[in-house]
Amino acid sequence: MTTVLCAVRRLSVTYRGQQAPALTGLDLDIRAGERLAIIGESGSGKSTFARTLAGLLPAGATVAGDLRWAGGHAPRAGRNVGFVFQDPSASLNPVLTVGEQVAEGARRHLGLSRREALFRAVEMLGRVHLPDPERTVKAFPHQLSGGQRQRVAIAAALAARPGLLIADEPTSALDMVVQAEIVALLGELVRGAGMTLVFVTHDIALASGFADRVAIFRDGALVEAGPTRAVLAAPQAAYTAMLIASHRGLATPPLVRGADR
């Protein structure tokens, strides 16, 4: 039986100054070691859900319901949870080198010395397939392409060896070729480390190629969730069927390469 990493029950989130909740009455299990795609259009609540899991909601947000974590303790962002934001240009500090930013989590959460953490940074840059990690570690974000900066952000998120990686629309600012590369990289990294991946996206076609399960959000509510192949082959909600219909041939089994559970 697969271990439930986090059981989300009756989760609702409301932001200060807003009457309508961003999430309402959400029930969803996140299973250890799975690749779960959270799919929905803008305003569906998917990013709010991701930030709730990571404990990154802004001050003033009101949370109701339960997040029941395996072991009884909520993980800490940066240590147990790695978070990859949508725009690497906004999440990376322009005045710090790539190496300093990737090493920060290793120093803070693993207790490594500055020298050890920089070695860790070089190692992580190699794992995300950046060329010449020893040189890249000394570069500044503006010296890299958008796809390279997102790889740096992924390396930083993984530097402290978290068990859960949350990627919030990590490809939306990238072109289609780089999007596919980043998705393949995330799949490779989480499989190799036995991690859990929560991948937030508006693109059901992108998610269908690697996710074990999908959860469809709309207007702050969960529309349906299930194994990727089953949902694509026989969606239970009209909204899910509409998303699938917008991508001709999406449900054809050969296109669903990674959804094998």
C-alpha cells in the first residue's frame, strides 16, 4: 500500500480583503513518491494550494481544514519541501552568484561549511545538466538564459535534499522546447531521489506526459482526481473533458508516456 505523505481534508483558504475563498472544501491525498499534477486555469486555486502545502501563504491568509502529514509534523520550506517558483528571474537574487544561492539552503539546513556548501552547489548544478558547473557557480543570474536560470532555481530547491518538491508553473515563462526539457529534468530528478513531486500547471497536455496522477481544479474547488490514464480516457467532469478536447489526441495512450501507475 502506498504511504500517504499528506492527507488534505476540507481545506479552505481566504486572503485578506477578499470575500470569496481561493480554495474551498478541498479533499486530496498526496502519496509518497508520486508525481502529482495540479491542473487548472488562472484563478483556480492551484498556486494557493501549492503555497499552502509549503507553508508559504502570505500574512493575513486564513486557513481552515486539516493537512495531516505523515509523521505528524508539517515539513519546513527549504528543508523538507523544495519550492520552484514560476519566474526564476524573480526568485533568484541578481546580486548574488549562482553558487551562493544554491549553497544557501545546504548551509542553513544541512549545517555545511561555506566550502562544503559550494561543493554541494557545483554537484547540484551538474545534476540539473548545466554546462561547466565549476564555471557556472561563479556566474550571476543575468548571465544565463531563462531555461538555465530555471535549472539553477531547481538546483537551489533540491540542495537540502527535501522529500517533497513543489514546482509552481515552472515552465510558463519558457518556450516549448525548454518546457519539455525542464519537465523531463524534474521527472528524472524526483525518480532518482525517490522524491514526491507536486507539479502545478495550466497545461494538461504538458502534465500528461509524466504525471502518475492528476488533480483538476476550478474556481477554488477540486473537480476530479485520479490516475492520469484513467482521467484522460474517461473524465468524470465536463470541465476535464473540455480541457482534454482542447488538445487533440491527448488521451491517445502513446502520448501518455510517464503516467504508468
